[in-house]
Amino acid sequence: MSELVSRKPVVLVVEDDALLRMNAVDIIEDAGFEVLDASNADDAIAILESRDDIRVVFTDIQIPGSMDGLKLARAVRGRWPPIKIVATSGRVRVSGDDLPDGGRFLAKPYTSGQVMTVLRELTA
């Protein structure tokens, strides 16, 4: 059977810290997802504009550039409503009101199990 038939859900990781980004990519790939990555919101928007198969945006809240992770989450919800949002931070605590409907928050440091659980729930 061809792998194209059972395409993996695509997750876009947005994280400015290269080591944290690589770690998140590894965790998410190990959980069975295809992963794209960006270091800031502007790069993330460019990737989103070029693809129609992204299911989840997994973003840090403190990212450099024209918008932070919360503004990115709202922009994604406005332009691509079906895409699910996971926001992460080690410094900021976020309530459900800060994220678009259905958005999830994971405090850093997160475990691979926490990441896998939330991604599987969002893509089920």
C-alpha cells in the first residue's frame, strides 16, 4: 500500500529557539505526524499560504517578528478556520479566553506524552 494513501496529518511548529524547535519537531514526528517548521510568525504565514494540508499550528507565544504566538493564533483562526491551535510558553500563562475557540495551551517544559495527547485529540 502506498504511503500517499494514508497521509500523515501535517503540523506546523513555530518556535524561535532552534533547540526547542528541533525537540518539538522530533516529538511530533515520533507521534506520527508530518512536521513543517518556522522560526517566526511571518515565516509561518508564508508556509500556511503555500500549503492547504496543515491541520495544526503548534506555536510558542514569545516569538520575534510582526506578531507573537497569540496574534498568530488569531490570524490563523481568521484566515484558516479549520486549523487547530496549540500555544506553548514557559513564561506566560494563558487562559482559554486568550486563545481562539478550541485552542489548547501547553506549559513548557512539556512532555512528549502531553504533546502526543493534545495533537491526537485535535486531529481525531
